[in-house]
Amino acid sequence: MIRYSKQSINNKDISEVVKVLRSDFLTQGPKVIDFEKQINKYVGSKYCVAVNSASSGLYLACKALGLRSKDSIWTVPNSFAATANCILNSGYKIDFVDIDNYTWNISLKKLEEKLIISKKKNNLPKAIIVVHLGGLPVDPKQLKYLSKKFKFKIIEDAAHSIGSKYYKKNVGSCKWSDMCVFSFHPVKIITSGEGGCVTTNNTIYYKKMMLIRNNGITNKAKEFKNKKPGPWYYEQQSLGFNFRMTDIQASLGLSQLRRINYFVKRRNNIANIYKKTLINLPLKVQKVDNKYLSSYHLFIIRLVDSYKDKYLSFFNYMRKNKIFVNLHYLPIHLHPYYKKLGFKKNDFPNAELYSSLALSIPVYPDLTSLETNRVVRIIKNFFKYK
Ligand SMILES: *Cc1c(COP(=O)(O)O)cnc(C)c1O
């Protein structure tokens, strides 16, 4: 069975983890601090907060904004549930913006139209969470322009896109955003088992997130609000939780980070083979403009509209041929939980149409050329006999 994505672990990764297991620190310690430093260095950000998942990271980012319960954050329906859940978990209102029919990312045109309407109603969102689907960045300059015009903050859900670039900058540098969240789940670009982080250049957001990660507690004497009575003292200053990453995870993340450019290159090589060999078939792929580099966390193929009734048989055919394709994503607003909040079918038609036609085919560093060719052959065969 060839999966759509999986981790690439070498002996060095294993020995780095074993070293930590033999050391004094298992939970958050020097490896986490080093991992944060190396992430900052790699993406070009000032601060990094490592956490136990990107879901936690998204929650931290939402909380750091410090909004009120009547404030809203908008995001896209075409993502993993965590992208939306963080908004509700933070106690804010949620709404969605439909996707673009070519990039399958947020439609900035639809976003602007929706902003104009909500400005008239005096209920502009306080922040937007964008997702760089499969590693393809949303145009950061155009988004920044809108954020200045309509006064909202930008959180990048970059779970797919460590290693992606826009206008020669790394995603995560936060040059055009307020905070950026990465995931280190095994299917993503680099892994720490489970894990994630938030990067930012904003000192206030950074400090807030550092507190929330650790049950709202600080050990730093110069941050204490009370007078320090003795060396035993620590202080809880906000409400938080245990969102900490372990040194075990950070050591794996650090070791993986050394190979990130190789990982992204391998993923791009495979994507280029797909793009060359799958042309002339009734399907579409993401077009990567030359101002971007995609990490290619996902290689998504989308059947043309007229093949809609073939989707199920195509999906089943791929899995029967031992290619474990997946759909990224079911529209979030159509999950029963979100329907209960009032969202319904046809609210976001582009995302709904996309999800009835798209599937992710295998792309990961250890995918061999033999396997890549097999994927291509199997896809071609489907269309030959249809
Ligand atoms: C994987 C993913 C997440 C959640 O990441 P975890 O580290 O598993 O919590 C969030 N958003 C998107 C777009 C993802 O793909």
C-alpha cells in the first residue's frame, strides 16, 4: 500500500532521540529551546513557541490576539477541522470565506467582497486564518493590503508549508502576517512525532503564548507581578494549559530540520513528474506561480466537472490498486457540528464542488521512482477504459 504521505526517518534521527532518552530532560528542556532557535533561523522569524501540535498552536495564536467573545475570525471551509476549531475553542465567533477555483486556497476576491459587505454592517472580522493548501502560499502581499484596509490580523495556518516560499521569503517569517503555525505531524514536511509551533515577530503575542503553553505560569523573576518571596516562587498570570513539546519530540524535529531542503526538493521532483505525465487527462492540478515555492505537502488532482459521477469509482479504484489516496478536505462547514451552528449546503459552493472532485495522490521523500511510475500508470489506466 502506498500512502499519500509519510515520514522519512533515518539512523541519525533515531540516535538523536535516544540521546535525549539517556539525558536528564524528557519534557520541555534544552532541545525545545534549540528547536525554536533553529526554526527562527530557518524561516527568518524573531520568536518561535514550540507546542505539542499545530492544533494547540492555532489555539495559542487565537488566544494571543486577546479578542472579545462577540468578535469574529474568518477562515476557509477547505481545511482540517483544527483550523476552525481554534476559533470556537478561543470563545470567538466564526465565519468562512469560499475558495478560489484555481488555487483552492482562500479566494481573496471573495474575501474582499465579504469584507465590504461586513464593513457596511459594522461587523468586520478581527482576524483571518489562511491555509496554504498543500504548501501553495496564499498571496501574502494582497492579503496584507486587505488587512490594512479592513484592519484585521493575519494568522497563517502553515501546517502544510514549512519550506514553502513567497517572494523569496520563507513562510513563517511573518513579514506579511502576525503569526504563523506549523505542524510536525508525521505526514507533514518534517516531523517530531506530534508537534507544532507558532512563529511571530510580535513581542506581546510571544509572551502571551509562552504563558498559555505553560498553564499561564512564569518562572522568570523579572516578569513577576508580586514581590518574589524566595527561590521557590513562580507565578500564574493568565489562564493556560499544558501545551508543551517534549525534548524527545524536539530532538527528532531538530534532526529532521537539517534535511528540510532535501525533503522539499524530493517532493518537488515527484510533483514535477506528475505534472509532466498526467497532462492530457481530464484532471486539474494546482498551478504554482513562479513567485512561490510549494513544499508540496500534498499533490492534489481534481477531476474536471464533467467527471463528477466518476469520483467514487476513481477513489475506490485507486485504493483497490493499493494507492491509499485521501480527500483534503471535507468542507468544514458541512460537518454535523458546524451545521448545528447554522452553516448549510451551498453556503460555500466552490469548496463543496472541489471536495466532490479532489484527491491527494502519494508524495513524500522516500517515494521511489518505481512507485511514482506505478501511481501514474494506474491513474492513466483508469481514464483509458472510462
Ligand atoms: C495537520 C493540520 C493541522 C493540525 O495539525 P496537528 O499538528 O495534527 O494538530 C491544522 N491545520 C491543517 C491545515 C493541517 O493540515
